Amino acid sequence: MSKRLEGKTIVITGASSGIGRSTAIEFARTSPKNLKLILTARRLDTLKEVATEITKEAGSGVKVLPVKLDVSKPEEIKGFVQELPEEFRDIDVLVNNAGLVKGVAQAPSIAEDDINLMFATNVTGLINMTQAILPIFKSRGPSGAGDIINIGSIAGREPYQGGSIYCATKAAVRSFTDALRRELIATRIRVMEIDPGQVETEFSIVRFYGDVEKAKKVYEGCEPLTPDDVAEVVVFMAGRRENVVVADTLIFPNHQA
Ligand code: NDP
């Protein structure tokens, strides 16, 4: 149990599955006292299921608010904070997790719609969420306070063939995170990033446009991380005392080393 996270309000994007879902569950499991979780994604029904699961496990100390939010749509992010019930508006931690990859193809043949969707979700969505939440952090006294944890990827550091656009989006996340951390260096606002390697989630099903068989093949002969492996590190980062910044964390399964 982490006392430091007691009473915090945490917003997680892409909380309907995979790493985001596991992160929500892990926050609730480790800090069940007066925690407020705002779970966002496009699939509201799935978010509601996650919320029910958390409330059942963690008990009444955790309040969970599922919110339908498409981060690729700036107009939805604009009203996001203002439309939250008042008791959920004082956000302490933003986990920018929503993201996707579409297709595996050489750069010249990647469809324009897929390029736009990857950038709008993984990059612009993450930036817009950050801009929406930062004023709350900055309003907390002269030094501000709050945590931003961005989910990047090993792909942002080690580009691979067939993933040029996805890799470019995650390299952009990495640059944005680094620059923002420097801009906020004299404040109590922490900007952190975790870059996972291979994690078995719905990610690959989305990558192959819903083809479950193709997605399964990705994990044949290897043991990927579980979303819980990543979630534990996210919660660890948020739970450090405020002078400690776990800025930049690479986590991957042993076979990927
Ligand atoms: P999942 O597909 O399981 O989860 C992705 C989440 O993002 C879902 O909850 C999805 O919810 C949400 N999402 C997608 N597009 C949008 C959107 N436009 N607006 C709001 N939410 C959206 O995959 P992971 O858990 O694996 O992915 C989470 C993050 O981890 C991503 O940023 C991914 O790039 C990163 N990552 C994943 C790795 C892996 O191997 N799995 C490796 C490295 C990084 P919904 O469909 O309901 O909107």
C-alpha cells in the first residue's frame, strides 16, 4: 500500500484494455484509500466493466468515473476537465497511455488514414491531454504539483522495418516528454515516461485490423510482458516522494534484450 497516493485523483487514457486497464486496477489495489480514478477511452461499456471490477475489488475507498473520450478528437479534450463532476476535477496524475499501431507495411504503402490516426492518437492526443491538465497542476501554488506519465515505446528508441509511422509517433512522444520535463524543471510537476517492449494486449489485434490469428502469431515462441508488469512500474513512478523523478524507464521481456 502506498500512502503517498492516498486521496489522489488520477486520470488514465486508454483505460478500457491492456496497460491502461491494468494500471487503473494496480492504482486501486495499492492505494485504495480515498482514491479517485477517471478512466477514459472510446469504448464506454468496456470502461464501465473495468470500473465495476475495481469497485468490487477495492471497496468504497476508491471512486471510479468512466468517461468516453476519443483523444484523437481535440474538441472532445477541450471540454473534458470542465465537464467532470467537481469532485474529480482536482487531478494529481495524468497517465497518457492511449495509443495504437495500424498495419505493418513499408513506409510508401501506409494508408494516409492510418498515418493520420496514429499521429492524432499517439502524439497530438497526448499533447492535447497534457495541455488540458497542466493548468490544474500549475494552479497549485508557485511551484505547481502533479505527475504526467507518458507511455512511449521501445519503438521510439529502436525503429523497426514495417513500423516507421508508429516508431515516429513514439519518438515524438519521447522528444515531447524530454522537452516538457526541461520546461518544468524548477517546478514540482514531474514529467516521466515509460517505454515498454513487447506486451501482450489488444495492441496487436488492433495492429492487424482485428485479425486475432495474425495477432497471436506475434507472440509465438516468446514470452511477452503482461500489462500488469508495466502497470506496476507506472504506479511505482507515481508513488515516489515528490523530489524523485523516475524520468525514463525502459521495460522489456528478457528475449528482447
Ligand atoms: P491496447 O490496445 O490493449 O490498449 C490501447 C488503449 O488505448 C485502449 O484502451 C483503447 O481503448 C485506447 N485508445 C486507442 N485509441 C484511442 C483514442 N483515439 N482515444 C482514446 N483511447 C484510445 O494496447 P496496449 O495496452 O498495449 O497499449 C497502451 C499503450 O502502450 C499504447 O500507447 C501503446 O502504443 C503502448 N505500447 C504497447 C506495447 C505493446 O507491445 N502492447 C509496447 C510499447 C508501447 P478504446 O479502443 O476503447 O478507445
